[in-house]
Amino acid sequence: MPEKKKPLQRKKKQIGTPIIILIALILIFFIFKIYRDKTSTLNDFNECLSEKGLVFYGTTWCPACSSLVETLGGYESVIPVYIDCIQNQERCNEEKKTNYVPEIQINGEVYEGPRTLESLSVITGCPLPN
């Protein structure tokens, strides 16, 4: 009798493994989809910020700059508005109006308000990302 149970147990394990793999793949798909949707809406938001004249001067070693970059969706997402002052020293020296980073300008005027999606949305009129 014990010999008959072993093949049955193996069959249960063989069925269980593909189900677990399938569930894991479904979860990975939805996590990726949510991340992609969030990133694309942040890309649209950053494009709008750029169209409204917002420029964000920063450096990769600055914690406040890195935090704002993450808020805006990461370095690839902020390309329309972000100027790295290490890689673009001459441009930063010519355009920045203060001696510190991060500096945000909107149409050449320094913006000193809160650095949140909500505040940037209000000041520029860009709709908040979903």
C-alpha cells in the first residue's frame, strides 16, 4: 500500500509546481504593468513640465536631487527637465541663479516652493499623473 501513495504524491507535486510557476508569472506581469503605467504617466507629466518651461538643475551626489529625481520617476523619466550640473557645468554656470542644487526654474524664474508632484502641478498647470 505505501508504494501506491508515492506515485500519487509525486503526481500532486508535479501538478502543484506548474500552478505555482503560473501564479508567479501572473504576479510578475501585473507588477510590471503597474510599474510601466506609473512610469508612462510620469513621463507625460515631465513632458508637460518641460513644455511649461520647468528646468531642474541637480547632481547625482546630492541627496535632495536624487529624492526629487525618484519622485519624478527616475533618471530616464526626468530627461526632459533635468540638467546634471556635473556633466553640464558650463550650462549650469551660465543658467543657474543660485549656488546650490537642486535648483528649479520655471521660465527662468527660481522656484523655491515645495518639491512635490502636487506643488509642481499647481505651479505649472500640468495634470497630476495617476
